[in-house]
Amino acid sequence: MPMPASEIETLIKAAFPDADVVIEDLRGDGDHYACRVVSTAFAGKSRVQQHQMVYKALGGRMGGELHALALQTSAPTSN
């Protein structure tokens, strides 16, 4: 069963309350998403570590309810 974008956002926001989360349903099928997450929790972390943090927040749903997620993560930049 597909996973709604709202559920993905809820799970990410629960783990990273300050996160700016933008989700795009790439195929309109609820199975293939692109997601951009910006959070202070990612400061000083490698890209791999950032992605692992997001996957952990999703609680093992990757590969099951959530088939494909193209992740783009970063810490906020100061202007």
C-alpha cells in the first residue's frame, strides 16, 4: 500500500521539529517521492549520516510502504 506524503512529512518532522520538508510525488502513485529536508540536526554530519538519520526517522518503511525516496538533505545556511 502506498505511503502518503503527509505521513512521510509527519515522521520526519517528529524526528526533526525544526526541519523544512518539501516532498514531491514523482509519479503520482504514492510510491516514488523526492524529498528535501533542511534541519540544524544535520550540521557537521556527512551526507550519508544525514540520509541515515532520515531513514531512521521513517522507522523502517523504506523498501516496504515507501518504495523509492530521492533524498536531498542539508543544514541551514546562514545568510
